[in-house]
Amino acid sequence: MSVAKPVKVVLVRHGKTPTTGKVLPGRAPGLHLSLEGQREALAAAESVIRLHPKIAAIYTSPMERAVETAEALASITGIAPEPTPGLIECDFGEWTGLELAKVRRKKEWQGVVLSASRFRFPGGESLSELQARVQEVIAGWVETYSGRTVVAYTHADLIRAIACDALGMHLDAIHRIYVSTASLTTVVAASGWIQLDSLNLKFPREERGKVG
């Protein structure tokens, strides 16, 4: 009887956009990569190939900024990225499109920072729901890609949520994890367990301190 081998999942955050670090974009359509983001996408693709030369599949959030970041790797490998609803950005509900400076002044912001596992964005999604749907996506890949490598282009909060899971950290600690634009975070997953292989790798290294 064959035993399924662990799957390696390379999670890539999308490249920079004109509003990165300024606005909470959420699922609002029409947000594209900036010129710097396009350069980041190519650098990320080259890093993926250098570190993980054998790729079985490429998946991406349906958001434009993620799809455009994935296109750089697709052009190198010839593998068409598959848009996957489970990788989409968090639904920030009524906060979608708000300036981050204004969001951080809201009294509810303390709930995001201190009680992330119990907080639901007004009219939107909770981070617990976000974590559960990404876990479900990865569980599906475990069943499909035994012993192979999958690359997934997605968003910062989704990567943070999976990193929490892999490290055995409570979801309330999600904001202690920093994820750069166009960075690589790799997990190894099998049925019933997940391990963190690397976190927030980026070549070349960029200025820290921006979120969104």
C-alpha cells in the first residue's frame, strides 16, 4: 500500500501596488501592481525557480494583484496559474478601501490586534474563517500532489494564518508575523500536520514596515 508523501507549498505574497501600506484594499476590484510590484514579481519568480526548480502546479488568488504576480512565474515555467477562491484576500466588509491610518484609529482596531481569533470585520469575514478556508485548500493539495511542490500566490493575512498553524501559535498572535510583498513562505504539509520550512524570504531584501 502506497503512503502519501508530504507536499511542499510555497506561498508568495503579491507584489506592491500603488496603495500598499496606505489603504486596506480587501476584495475591491481594479487594483494592479505598481512598476515596483512588477519588478518584485519577477524577482520572486526567479527565487521560486532557484529554490524549488520542480513545480507541479501554480495557484493564485483571483485578485488582480495576485494574478499579475503569478504571471511572472507562469512565463518562466509555462504552467498556467489556476485562480482559486480559497486563496482570495480577507473580506474586510465595511472597512474595504479605508485608509489604514483611519482604520487604526477605530476603537475596534484593538480587537484586531489583541483578539484576532474572535474578531469579525464589520460586514465581512473573521480571521478564523480565513484560516479555516486556507487550511482546506492545502488539505486538498495534500491529497492531489503527494511528494511534489505547489506554488500559491495570495495575500499577507492568509500567509500569516498558515504560519500560525504551522508554528502551533494561537491565531491571536497573527500580527506578530511580518510578510513582505513578493516574499516566499514555505510550508510542508501532510494529512493531519503542517510544518514551517521558511518564512518571509525575499531577494533582494527590501525596506520593512509596510503592511496592507
